[in-house]
Amino acid sequence: MKEKKIVIIAAAGFGTRMNNTVPKQFLLINGVPCIVHTINAFLKEWNDAEFIITLPAEEFDRWEKIKKKFLKKIPIKITKGGATRFHSVKNGLKLVHEKGIVAVQDACRPFVNELLLKRCYETALEKGNAVPAIELKDSIREVFKETNKHRQRSKYKIVQTPQCFDSEVIKNAYKQTFNESFTDDASVVESSGIRINLVEGDPSNFKITTMLDLITAEKLLETKAY
């Protein structure tokens, strides 16, 4: 069984932690914008996918120049991002008109690979959704107002993207009213009463958030060590 693949790239943020006037999804990594690396990573394995990108309205012109230079022949739809990730993805889902598997991906997570995509896609086909997650390496503590307490890290996971869902499942979930607990797509779908299926993620599939992440990404792309 094969379903249509739709990739929604969440690229409406400004990356304030990067301390740069250029939104981090457009920062160059070895001469190529981060978002282009992310899209190309999908194209290597899902060359039949449909792409939808959510962007700040003021960045549409910048995106068109990037697309013309790096992704000229790739059909990509764009839509305006919202005040939160929830609202941005909701806008992206309005452009999904066919049944299939929807993969929601962070624009600044350019190291998705074949095995991870295979796991996510096949699990979403079988069970309706798939969310990649990896083990915590460090000890963790829960912080309260005036104290803190050790927690057992084996009971927790770090969640990654792409988070993949049956299109009808995710579109129905996004009919809900926004809640501040909606930090990713899995939390939205879970709130609609759907059980989330975790699949094995990949430590190299990290999200570029800080300048150190950007430097690490440059080295990885230079050496192909991922």
C-alpha cells in the first residue's frame, strides 16, 4: 500500500535564540540556506512528495529568491504562518486536499535520513501516526518554584520531527481550539483522543537552534558524517 506524501515545513519562526537579523531557516550552511538542506534531505528519499511551507508574510520575497536559485523545478506551495506553531501548521493543512500521510518537519532540522523516513512513513500507514523520539543522555531534574527534584530519565524521551500522520487524523485534530500545551503536532493529535506511536529517532537529526548547532551542522555537511 502506498499513500501520497505531503510534507509541511514549519518555517514561520524567527529564531530569536540565534541572535541574528536573518531568520535561522534562511541562514547559510556551506553556502546554502538551512531550509533548502531540509527540503533536499526529503527529496533524496521522497522525490514524489508534495511540499507546503509556512512562512512569515514579510519573508515571502526572500523565499521566492531562494526557491528560484536552489529549488527552481520543485513544486512547493507556501502559506502565511501564524502566531504560534499550531496556527502555522493549521494554515498549512488548509492546503492539503488529498488523502495521504502528512509529515510535519521543522525547517531547521536538515539531517533527516532514509531509515528514519521509512520508519515514520510505514508506522503512520499502519497505525495512523508516527513520532520519532530518542533517549535522554543526561540526568534530569524537575524544577519547582523554590526547589527541584531528580527524575528518572528512562521514563522520558526527546521528541523529534518529522511527525507523520494520516491526513484525516491530523486535519481533524487541528479543528480544536488552541491550547498552550500544544507544543508540537503530537500534543495536538493526542489531545483529540488519538494514541501517539513513538518510533526510533536519530541523534543526528537535531534541530538547529543556537550558533553552536549551526557550526556543528556545517561540519557534518562538510564531512557527510551523519
